[in-house]
Amino acid sequence: MKLEVIITREMAVNYILSSIAMAGLACSHVLNAEGENMKYILGTLPGYSGSAATFEEVLATSKSIIGVLTTIGNNQILLKNSLHDVLSHISLAKSI
């Protein structure tokens, strides 16, 4: 028995748009986690009462967070371009 999967153009566009939205949502979760990480290092995380971080620990964490923010920024540019491309193709298809 052969299974036939039918995906319409509209379904494909919706899947692509959904994947772009989910990737953006994932980025927001990463940003939130990095904010929590900084609160933890600075000792301002609610409910945490550990020892204060050293200057070197704060500096290392800051450098790590900068790397993550740079990566997320680059990812957001790619997502924006992907969204622009999909929306351009939708506009072109409607004009035909």
C-alpha cells in the first residue's frame, strides 16, 4: 500500500511561515535564559542567595552573552530575510 502525501502551495507557505515564527520564539527563549544567567552571576536572581561572583566571572559571562547575542542577531537577520522572501513570493503568486 502506497501512502500519498499531498501538500498544497498554501499549506507549504503556512508551514514555512510557522517555522520562521517558531525560530523567532526560540530566539526569545534563549535571550531570556541569558538574562537569567546574568542575574544569577550578579546575584540578583530572586530566591538565590549564593556568594558574589568575581570580576573575572562577570567578565567571562558577559563575553559569553555577547557571543550569544551576536549569534541571535545574525539569526534574526536571516529570519527577516526568509520572511521577506516568502512574503514576496506570495505577492508575486497573487499577481499572476
